[in-house]
Amino acid sequence: MGDNRNVASEFMRGITKDNPTFGLVLGLCPTLAVTTSVENGIGMAAGTIFVLVGSNLLVSVMRNEIPDSVRIPIELIVIATFVSIVDMVMEAFTPAIYAALGVYIPLIVVNCIVIGRAEAYALKNGVFYSLIDGLGVGTGFLLMLMLIGGIRELLGTGGIKLFGIQLVDFVSMLGYNPIGMMTLSPGAFLTIAVLMAIVNYNRILKALRGA
Amino acid sequence: MADASIFAVLMDGIFLKNFLVVQFLGLCSFVGVTKDVKSASGMSGAVIFVITMSAFVSYFLYTYILLPLRLEYLTTIAFIIVIAALVQLVEFIVRKFMPPLYRSLGIYLPLISTNCAVLGAVLLNVMNEYDFIQSVTFGIAAGLGYTVAMLIMASIRERSNVLYVPKAVGRGVTYAFFIALIMSMSFANYFKVIPL
């Protein structure tokens, strides 16, 4: 590949321009459903990163062999295989997170981010850059899940608990009264709507300054 | 076997566990195809049909093939292939016998195979250990719940075209999420007053 891409910029693209939540607006179901706490968000993102990197690699390796007409079924089967691996590994080693994520683990199969990257990137690019792209977009997804999970957990329960360690506790520190709604489904819509509005606001400001 | 009555399963699927606003399944189409009522209703019709068919087929596949052969670990792969094949089949049939319906559903049909709502419904059927009647009822209820939420959302978006909206919210995805917030509150809480 003799173009001017480099590894760092390809990786950062997944976090900034091709950010799954605010750039591509893909994979919204898990973004909203599992972000009741930071811990669940990290578990979900870890599973998704594994599937994303694995499927990007495998699709990229086979990209010259896959006939165009059946590429989507092939991609789906590759992704479903990796999802089954994640499903079984999580059930065996992290049963608590597996129970909290429930049906959303097998649903990584239909996460638009994974098939979107396989379709838009891995089919056209070499193995190494597909790996970097998978890692970059996966990291962007992880950061978004942690951000949304963090906001919802902080407002909804008054503190952030990570792998059994209480990091912040507003309830005892400030006498904060938790808003229970934030950990339920309306809280998810509220969080993402406000975050998107802030992102849009910044974009408009930037465009105004540029003009 | 779960011993929930048919009515309880039906109400669960339509309101209490509404796929779009409570369980967040199928959100892509919820914000993507709700700009006008016509495309929202076309999409909903296709989803009802595919979810019901998938619930029907996946029950037999799981109970009579995967369970006896101890192939539970293949559930995800088997279901996604069944759904993809089913969507393709539905597309062929509708195109051959109902050309007007095919033209109105058009691009939405192939999109359904990657809609989380369909796979979610059949996986939840397995997780809740529903029997045959309950599985199919839950499939229909999930489809109806999807339709109700899609139509409310599309109507609100269509009617509120003349309202003033701040520029940062706009008319796109962000706006849809603010409407979804209000709908989600009413769906999750209002129907709790109905004793099941």
C-alpha cells in the first residue's frame, strides 16, 4: 500500500471521525441498552471489540475469494461465529456481566457497526489496516459506552462502582439524591439526546467560526 | 415452560417490554425510517410478518433439531441464517404475487435481516422458555408493539414539522431521541396500572 496512511491516524479515525455513536450513528441498540453502569459498558465493548477485530481480519483475508453476490451471508456467518465464541467465553469466565448483558451478547451479530466495518472497510483494505480499523472503531465504541454508562450510573445511583471498588460516592459525600429514572430506559434516551445535541452545537459553532 | 398466560405475553410484547422504547431493539429503523407515516407503516408491516414467521420457524428448529442433537451453542448462527433465508423468501414471494406491496416495501425488506428486533424476539423466546403458542404470540406482540411505537413516532415527527426546534437539536436523530424519551416514560410506566 503506497499511500500516505499511517497507523496512528487510521486508529484515531475510529475515535473521532468514524466514531460509532456520534460519527456513524451505528450500533445504537447496545449503546443504549447495556449502559446502566460503566462495568456493563466495558463488558459489552470488550465483546464487541473482539468480534469487530476478528471479523475484520477474517473478511479481509478472504476478500479476494468472496463472490460479490453472497458477501453479506458470508460476513454474517463469520460474525456469528465470533459472537458465539464471545458468548461462551463470557458465560464461563464473567458470569455476573453475562447475566447483566443477557440477550444483548448474541445480538452483537446484528450490531450494525460490525457488519458496517466489514462491508465498508475490510472488503477493500489489507489485513493489517483492517486490524487497526477494527481496534480504532472498537476503542471509539468503548469510550462512548463508558461515557454514557458513567453519566447514567453517576446520576442514577449516585456513585461509580468498577469491579467491586467504589470510585466515587456522591450519596455519602454530598448527600446527593439519586435519580432512579436514569438507569431505566428513559434515562438512556435522555443521555444520548443531550450528548448528541452538545455534539451538534459544537459542530454548528465550528462551522460558524470557519465561515 | 413458562406459565405466563397468552394475554400477559401479548401485553408484555406490545407495551411493557416494547421492543423499541423499552428494550432498545431495532433502534436503527426507529430513528431512520420514521420521517413520514407512510414508510414507517410499510416497515412495520414487513417487520410484523417476518417476526411472526421467524418465531414460528425458530421454535421448530430449536425444539426438534438443535435441542435433541445438543447443538445449543449453534443457536445464534442457526437463527441468523434462518432469518436471512426467510427474509429472502418473503421478498421473492411478495415480488411474485403482490407487486404493489413489493413496491411500497421496497428497500425495507432486505434491511430487516439485520434488524435487532427480529433476532431479539426469537432469542427472547428461547431464553424465556416459551412453548409454541407463547412463542408465536410473543412474535406477533413484538411486531404489534414495534408498529405502535413506529406510528406514534412517525406521526409526531410529521405533525411537528412547523414547530420551532433549536438548531442543535434539528430534525434528525437527536430530535427523534427526545421524542423517544417521552414515549419511553409513558410506555414503561403508564401501563403498569393495568393488572395482568
